[in-house]
Amino acid sequence: GLATIIANRQRMMAGLEALGFEAPPSRANFVFARHPAHDAAGLASALRARGVLVRHFAAPRIDQHLRITVGDDAGIDRLLGALADILAG
């Protein structure tokens, strides 16, 4: 339900921020996140190679953001683990 989405979104945002991402507060079932030191298209591609799908839009103002849907616990763990791996390079 809604409480689960809110809790999962908070956990995902905290995990993203711990990895250096910037994400404005969201009230939706997704967040827009950017990493100041990494290109969003490259991150999306590296995630896709690891089986984690996020959306990237090559449009002005949002081209450095990833649109990440709030998933279940396992999905959030996969996302954060993949990003940690990618950022560790």
C-alpha cells in the first residue's frame, strides 16, 4: 500500500544520497536523481548492463537525471548495490 511505497521511497532516497546522489523530495512512486560526478546516460547504461532498469531522458534540464521507480526491498537492494559497484569503478 501507500505506507510501503513511502517507506521504500525514503529508504531508496537515503541510499542514493549516501552514494552522493542529489534527489529532490518526491511524493510520487519515483524519484529524479543526479550524481554531480557521473554522467546520467552512462549510469543508466551501466545499470542496464547489470539488469537494473531506470529511465534517462536526453532532454534539456533533466538530461543529467535518472528517473528511478520505487521498487520493493529486493529491487532497491539491487539498485543500490549496482550503483555502489558502478561508482567504485
